[in-house]
Amino acid sequence: MVIEEKTVKYAGVAAKAAGFVGFLLFCAASVYGGTAVDTRGHELFVPDHDFRVVSLSPGGTEILFELGVHEELVGVSDFCNHPKEFVSSKQKMGGFSTPNLERIQSVSPHVILLNTVVPISIKKQFDRLGTQIFVTEPKSFSELLDMIIQLGRLFNRETEAQALVQEIKNEVGEVARRVETKSVAPVRTFIEIWYDPYYGAGKNTLAGDIVRLAGGRVVPDSSTPYPRINEEVLLTLNPEAIILGHQIDTATFLEIHSNVVRVYAIRNNKIFTPDPDVFLRPSPRVVHAIKEIARFLHPEAF
């Protein structure tokens, strides 16, 4: 009889404890609805509803727009320029390295989207304000897709994020299929990020991935993200195509590259300048860059 009473008593305590734990979990879910990991590996939390976000990342802003995070975006950087009508309606919060900290603090954001190009001193100031930072700097195509998924999780847009990633994969897959079935071989391509001195984008960068997916083979075949090379190396590489990551007119390009005019790409005018905002910005618009570059490298496939 005593044993039965103790059993009933313990069962009652366990039930109350379980109920209390459930209550805590309910409260936690009410406070923190979204959880995600940024490109640094840092975990963030935001409320499920009524959250506020400031984006100092142009690519991040474009992703938020595609995911339907519209009203919750309460501020953008001076360099966020797409979609034009969307960003023009948002309060401007300064540049990458010169954000208006007082203005940002005034809107009390739960999270701020940053590029890694933001100075560490600025990040420390945000830390002192107690504001969470989500760094948006994917270094490959797969990391870009993962970042979209993480932002979907963080801002309660998982369904939209999954759909967007699948749409991107489908479009890129179609480009790859056309290139593979109608082209002979990948085109040796130098991605010129700058010219004084020469800096290229390596294969282990988002730009390198874009060119690879468009049917190019990035040269030099270096694991260094942005290798510096001289004119002799460029002549030896002799790329069949050059993709410019900066904007320059033809006359100036030929003048600057006068010592390397023997390069195949220059002799055959196989030089292409995509919109840097589309080509180098980690956003869903990289699909357009892949399509454009694929048509440039493999016109026979389109």
C-alpha cells in the first residue's frame, strides 16, 4: 500500500515536471522562432514574428526580398540597389565601413546582415550594442545556396527558401545540360578582378564557381582565392577567354593590356564584362550571370 502511494506521488511529480518543461519550451518557441548559422558558423536567434532586420549586405538584401522579408527589413546600406523600388523605400543606414550606428540603433534591429568586408571595429561596436550579426559571405555556389536556406530558417521563411534554392538549381542544371551536350570542352578562362597589378579570381571562389558552372575552366588552377600574377604568367596561361570583374572601356583595356596582346582571348576579342553586381554579388541573381557567361563561352549551346 505504501509502495503504491509513493508510485502515485512520484508519477504526479513527474507529470508536473513534464508540464513545466513543456511550458518552458512553449515560452522559448514564443520568444525565439528562428534559428540559423551564418557563414562564420555562429548561431543566431530571432523572434518568430515582429522581428526587425537591418541589411548592410546588398546580396543579403536581395535574398530577403526573394524570401518575402519585406516589412521586417527596416534599413539597408547605401550600396543596396536591387530591387530598385524595394530598396528605395527603405531607410538608408550608411555604407559598409561607415554605417550610421545611431540610426541603426534607433530601429532596434534583432539582427544585422553584414559582409565580411565590414571592418572588425564596426563589428565590435555592434557587439557592444548587443545586436546579433549574420555574416553573409559565401565563398562558393553551394555556400550561397546554404546561406539562402539559413536565412529562411532564421526569418521563418523555410518553405520560400527551399523553393528558391530548387528554382536556382533547376535553372543552373539546364545551363549545364546544354553546355555538356552541345559543347566540346570547358573554355580556359581568366577572371580578372583587377589589372594594376593583375589579380584573378581562383577556382575556390564564388566567381570561380560561376564560371565553372557556365562551362569554363578557371586559370590559373590555384587554390589561392585571389592570386596575383604578372604579365609573363598571363602570357603563359594564354586563356581562351577573359571575364572582367571590373568595368572598363575597350580602348582603356587594350592600352592597359598592350604587353599581353598575344594572349588568345585578347587576339580573338573573347572578353566579356558582366554586370559586377550580378556576377560578384552573392544573391539569387548569380543565375543570370551563369546564363550570360555560358552564352559567351559556349554560343554553340544556345
